Amino acid sequence: MNKRFLQQLILITIFISFLGFITVMAMGTLNHNPFPKQDGNLIAELEFKDGQMGFVGISGTSWTILPDGTSRANRFVNDTVSSAYKTCLLDKRELASIAKVLSDVNFAELPPDIPSEPTINPHLLTVRVGEKSSTLQLQAGETIENALKTEQNKQETPRWKFLTVAGEINQLIRKNCGDY
């Protein structure tokens, strides 16, 4: 074999290897978000609980968002849950928005209970996707929006990540279903 042929063969091999590398990288990033399925539905049922601790225990509202976007609200007191009192539907774009936030903050890696300062009668928030859940305590009466403002400069903390997810879910529920 002559020297020129070997040089061309090496260049072609390098070029093909480079194309293969780029293809593998692109394929790996196409579906980096594990929360939506290809049809745009969520991978599992999502539950968002917004409760307040009081003398009877924990009471509040639990929103269940099914993978297709069907959403229903139930009132709860401790483990007793009422029948649904409100229903609505989130569209594919809104489900994609929730899935993106879940992925962006790496929800699967959040601890089950996010450390918080002890407080009397805390405002409790829980997000559950399938079997994975995470809970955060806020001060009594503190809103998600106000808590996010105080965490603005701490964007890599579990608390900020959780509040970002809860804020997105809360905003979409209020937009589509009204206040709860």
C-alpha cells in the first residue's frame, strides 16, 4: 500500500469515528428527560399534596395528576381522603412542562424529607411521582412563591429544587383548575 492511500484511510477512519461519536452523543441527549413517555404523557401518576399541620394532624388538598393529564382534587385529614371535589385536564404541553422541571432538578435524586428549620404547625408540601416522593416543610402560612424568593440565590439546594417543582405544578393546577 502506498503512503497516500494510508493517509486517506486514516483520515476517513477518524472522520467516521467522529461522526459515530457525535451520533451517540445526540442519541443520548434526545431522551435525557425520564419523566414523559414518547406519547407526551407522564411516566406515572403524580401527586401534589398541600397541607397544614394543626391540632387534628395534617389537613389540606391532594391533587392527583394521571399520566394523560386528567387531574382531580381531594381534601384530606391525616390518612382520610374525601372523594374528588374538582377535576380538570392538563394538556400535553403542560405535562411536558412538568416533566421538564422534574428532569431539570433531577427530582429522582431528591431526599424523601428535605431538611427544614423546625416550626410550629408547618405548611407541608409533598410531590410524588410513581413510587418516588419528597416532602418539604415551610413556615405556617408561607407560600411556595415566597419560599422560592428566599431561596433565589441557593439554586442547587434540594429545597430550591423541590420548590421549583412544587411551584410549576401549583401554577399549572391554578391556571387550569382554579384555586383550591
